[in-house]
Amino acid sequence: MTGVVLLGGVAGYLVWARRHRWGAELSAPLRFPLRDGTWLIAQGGGPGLNHHTPHPEQRGAIDVIGVGARGARLRSGASPDAYLIYGAKLYAPCDGDVVSAADDYADQVPGTIRYEPPYGNHVFIDTGSDLVKLAHLRPGTVTVATGDRVRAGQLLGEVGNPGNTTEPHLHLYAERDGLGLDLRFTGITGTLHRGRALRT
């Protein structure tokens, strides 16, 4: 009986964590920044499903990886370019001003973490109300610089593996006044939680 109660409690918690909302939303929906693929949310949702939640500004963050047949995320090998998401084109999710961009940090070997700088190559966009951050971009691919004005859908670079990352993925979040926001994307309904696959 105790096992049944415990199992029911865990199942109930997972449902809650998948549906969890922080109570704040972006002023306008974003465009999902990846195209032409199947993208798996590796981190996202409420506490217990998202290791970013202890950081107030990143509580609504998602980490996205690419997956293929039967959920495989690797082509073959162990180098960064063996991962399906590596080199995926990354497009601006919103209009805004680039307030920070970096392009010269090297990829690291998957499975290791250098711990600095945390975002690696990145593009941060100020929409006028929110700050949207995209991190772990492939070196030599970032197409914008600090001070540039960007439009939603504009090419920003490619997904890579620099910064605090154990494998190639896109780290994406938005914040307002230091608090992370619930992300929402045009054409995507429901919550963005760990284990959810998005096809674009």
C-alpha cells in the first residue's frame, strides 16, 4: 500500500512539474529559433524537471537537443559534430537590439565542462521589455554584434558546444527585471517541459 501511495505521489508531482507556470509571460510570443527538425526539451518545466530553476533569472529556461529516429541524438562518434543539433541554424526569436554577443570561444569535448564562461558564444536580445538569451553557439558562426538591431527570423548563428555544457544544445531563456519568464512560441501550445518533442 505504501508503494502505491508513493508511486501516486511521484506521478502527481511529475504532472504538476510538467504543467508548472511561473505566472509571468513574455509580452509577445517568440518564434521558435530552430527549423526543420525534431527538437527534444532536455531541461524545462518546474522544479525537479529543470535544473535551471534555482536561478531566478533562468527559472523558465529550456535546453534543447536534436533527435532522430528512435530518439537518437548522435550520428556516430563522440566529437561535437556527432550530435544531431550541432551546426543547426539558429534564428532570432524576436525583434530587438543585441546587447551582448560573443563568437570566439572554442567548442569543448562532450562530457567535460570548463565552467567559464558559462554561456560560451551567445546572443542576448533586448526586446524593450524582456531580455532573451541564446547560448552555446558554434564558434565562428555568430552573424551579429553588440549594438546590432535584429528582426525575428534573422540568422544568428549555429548551435555548438562552448561554455558550461556537457553536450551540444541550445540554452534559451527570457527574463524581465531579473526574473525568468514562461516561454511561449508562435504555433506551439502547451508547456515546455523535459521530455517534450517539438517538430518544426
